[in-house]
Amino acid sequence: MASASSKGTFQPDSDVHISYEDQQKINRFARLNAKLEDFKDEIKVKENDLKSLEDACDEIALFDDEEQVPYLVGEVFIYQNVEKTQKCLDDAKKRIQDDIKQFKEKSNGVKETMSDLRSHLYGKFGSHINLEADED
């Protein structure tokens, strides 16, 4: 039979005092962590979109120059020549690359702030706090 002090059992430590300011920092860290996860998800979506556009560019390169290509605009397809379609795809790729760059810059800013908060909180609470993300 496992003892009460086994690894998975939580045992509160009466020595740890959390001030209002510390709780605010913990809450801010949690919000930033959620925002960071949102940025990671957005980057994945944009990278998938970029891959799809690159695949479309590769396919269009095989078409004859005079062939009409259906291109989705909003909810309708328009037919345009290969050259114009390639330009539209290149423009879309540039927009997505810019979006990815912006998300990565924002993500780096959030990581820096989280690192500062993590240093402060670990310095104050040591092993009494866990600010590391669970690996799935």
C-alpha cells in the first residue's frame, strides 16, 4: 500500500505565504502562457496555409499559359490566366509569411516576459511552484 507521502500526493506547506502581488504575477504568467499557446496554434495554422499555397504554386507551374485557372475569392471562384493566378498566390504567400513573422515576434515578447516572471516566482517560491508546461 502506498504511503500518504507518495509522489503524486499534494501536501501543503504552511511556510509558503502568497501575497496579493505574487498572486497577480502567477495569474499574469498563466494568461501569458495561454496567449503563447494561442500564438503557437496560429503559427501552425499559418504554416499549413503556406504549405498549401506552395503546393498550389507547384501544381499551377505545370499548367499551360493560356489555361484558365479557377481561383477562390471569398465564396466564389473566378477564372483567370496562369500568370495572374501565380501572382495572386505569391501575394497570398507573402501575407502569410508576414503574419507568421508577426506571430513569432509577439511570441518572443511573451516568452521574455514569462521568463522574467518565472525567475521572480521561482526565486521566491522555489520548488513550491511549478511553472513548466506539461509535455503531451
